[in-house]
Amino acid sequence: LLLSSKNIGDFLQAFFGVHVSYCILIIIVGISLLPLLFLKSPQDFWWAVVAAMITTTGALILLVIGAGIDFPLCHPVRGENEKSVPTNYFLGLGTLLFSFGGHAAFPTIVNDMKKPSHFARSSIFAFGAAGCMYIPVSVIAYVVYGNSVRDSVINSIQNTGLQQAVNILITLHCLLALTIIFNPLNQEAEELFNVPHS
């Protein structure tokens, strides 16, 4: 929710010169998501999972293209670490763990699978696919931008159009992922309050 609101604010600022308060954007995005959060189970929004994967893949392809375009300009002047900073390890670990934070939805996914016994197989595939997307982008970003990378690789891309296209795709991914991550909590609340499922 926070990242999506930030990206929407960046988009409005970059293309329309409009500044909307970050706090207001969080409320607007949260209210806009409410109808999606009321879906019953992952069976009802399988399309969100597919769309989230497509938007992520599109964003990563555009990131690689942007970094490739930036290579001649940015690689010669990229910053490099003179010494190892131990706290950077924990910052990176925090980011990595956050990126795989959807594990709270696993019990719901297992219950809705046609063959729950294949859950290990689908988990290995999902984490492998995520790794295949994260690792190349990380390596390419390091080679092109080095230590000069900003708080997000997206903001390091020099082409504003590509940068905002990636922002839009990542925002869509985050919004779709929220429906998946909040679903187990919603199902627990429905069970607690005896909400009928028919």
C-alpha cells in the first residue's frame, strides 16, 4: 500500500506536475482496493496472481532495457565500495525477506489447491521463478550503477518514460499482491464473525 501510493505520487508528479499528499494517496488507494479485498478465496482471484506475475515480468524486462540504455553513460562513473559495511548486509536481507513476505497466504493457497500434495512443487517453482527475476536485475543494476544506485533501482533509470512505466507495472503488481496477502486475514475474520460463504 505504501509503495503503491509512493509510486502513484511519483507518477502524478513526473507527468502532470501534480503533488498529492502521500497520506491522502494512501487513503485513496486503500479505499480503492476494498472491493478486491472482499473476494472469498484465491479461487475467486486467480487472475490477480497471473496479472501480478505478468506486471512483474514486464517491469523487470523494462528495467533491464533501461539499464542497458544507461550502460554507456552510467557504468564509467558508477560508484564502488572501498570497504565492506556490515549493516548493508542486513539492509539487503531485509529487502529480500520483504520480497518473499507472501508466505502468510500459503495455508489459504494449500486449502484451495486441487491437489494440495503438489504444494511443495508449486512453492519451489514460485520461489525459483522469483529468484530468476531478482538475480539478473540485481546483477545488471550493480554492473551498470554500482554504488550510485538510488534507494530504488527504478529511480536510477535515466529515461523518465521507462522509469515511470516500470513504476506503473510495479504499482499494479503491489496492488494485486495485496489482495492475495490480505485474503487469509479476511477469511479468519469471516470465520470469527460467522459470515456465511454462500
